[in-house]
Amino acid sequence: MKQWILWGLWGSTMVLAGVLVWRSNAPAERPADVPATPAVSTPALAPSPEPFVRGPIKPIPLSMALDPAKVKLGERLFHDTQLSSDRSVSCASCHDLARGGADGRRVSLGVNGAEGELNAPSVLNSGFNFRQFWDGRAADLHSQVDGPITHPSELASSWEQVLARLSTDDTYVSAFETLYPEGLVADSVRDAIATFETSLITPNSRFDRFLRGETEALTNSERAGYQLFLDIGCVTCHQGVNIGGNMFQVFGQLGNYFEDRGVTTKADMGRFNITGREQDKHRFKVPSLRNVQLTAPYLHDGSVLELGEVVTVMARYELGAELEVDEVAQIVAFLHSLTGKLSIPEN
């Protein structure tokens, strides 16, 4: 039987720590080596109805103030295989909107079936992340676009090739000339794709409705899971609008996941690959838990297939906790309540 008094004291301390580090968009939490996100990529948020529960987790805004024409153009580009060198894959190949913005694979497949190194994160609600990619190497969605286009295991293309192809399509040329003073150039392509990705929000999950005051939106089991999520300290890292995505954290705070798993790869080194700092070994951007029910397999290496299993793994290696079966089931029930409905602006 668990020593709930000790658990309660420890859990309360963890929750307090989480509340103290939380900020609405967390600019103060940005590490010293991370530059501020350029204003061009900052989404304009429509005001949310009040009242809702104030605290370390915020509901997703119900709408975004974005140019619908740019969203539509970005949507077309997002699904266009011309962006890959052999015209075989697109952004949507790894970020399937019908699969929660991911692809259901351990690692994604690019041009010529090349395997990636990391599990593809969901593109849904990615505009709320303070950095992009697991190692946070891109400051925002705008700069993130370069990564997959030029990566040899992804689209394996170049901006010269992409622009040459798009320029042969009069409808693309016309759309870019209408929407961007500079016309069809790499930066406007980046902006259109980033604008579409920013639009991919999933508001009005049952949990968000609960935060906004609909107490009956959650079942008793889901509420119990949320309370446990708070009590044992999950909220210390999974907080903010995206319930994650606003800080870096070492994977394996209270246990050596990589030693237990086996061989360590370069991809396992996380942010260390960017900074070269010893303290950044195995440090990753904390993933969002939004729509996590839909985005298996889990973890940066895609090694965990079931949501209950990943709850057990994270409790063990991040919190030093061995959860009982009913506790895992309650947290999983809560996580299911985070699934929202994709909302894209229409023309």
C-alpha cells in the first residue's frame, strides 16, 4: 500500500514547483542559449470566453486570427509532394491530420523509404510550442520548414528545386503574388506553411470545457486522473496551453532509461547535439499531451506503443514512482479527455 502522506507532501511540492515556473507563453523559461521567437511567427490568439480555471494548464483558444487565404495556400503546400526530391512524400506524409498530426510509425519514412531518427511529433497545436523539433533547434514554425525540406531522410530537396517546380504552376505564382509583396520566394513559402500549421488547433476538448467551468464535462475517473496528474507531479513539466512544449527536460531524472533500454544513439543525446553542453545530454523539449490518445507510438524513440505503458515509464523515470494499475488507468482516462476537434479557418 502506498504511503499517501509522503506522496501527498512530495506531490504538493512538485505541483508548487510547476506553478512557480509556469507562464502563459513562458518567455522567462526560455534557456539562455535559445533566442527569442521572431514576431512574424507569433500567432494572434482570439480571446477565450471567461470564466475558466486559472492555473498551470490553460485551455486552447477557440479560434486564431490568421489570414484564411494564407492558411489555404499553406494547406496546399503541406500536402504537395513536389516539395520532395522524387515527388513521393509531403509534409502530410509524416504529419497525417487524420492520425492526430503524426504518422503512427516508430520513425517516419522519407524519400526512397529512408528512415528518420526520431518519432514524428504531432503538428497539431504546434504553434503553441516555444521551440520546434525534439531538440528545439528551430525557434518557430517558420524556421522549422527548412528542416524536413532539406533533410536527406525526409523530403531530401532544396529551395532551388522547390521554387523551380512551384514556379511552373500559374496558380501558385498568382497566389503568392497576391498574398506576398515579394511573390514566390522561399520565405513566403515558409510563411504560408507555418501559417497553415499554426491554424491546426484542437479546441474544446472535454478537459478544456472542464477548465472553462463545465464541471460535468469529465467523468469521475477522469477527474481522479487529473488530480493524480497534479499530485504526483506530472504537471511540473506538462503545463501551459499545450500541456507541454514550453520547456526542455532531461529524460531520466530518477532512473537511467537509456541504460535500461540498451544501446544509446546520437538521437538519444537530445539537445546536447545542438549545444554540446554536458547538462543537455538526453534533454528534450517536453512533448505536448494534447491529443496524445491519437499519436502512438510514444517517446522520442517511438519505443512505447500503449498510452498506459508510457504513463508507467514516465512515472518511473521522471518521478521515481511505481504506479498501481488503477492509478495508471485513471491517468489514461484523464489523457483521453485531452482529445479535441481540429479547427481550420475557412475562406
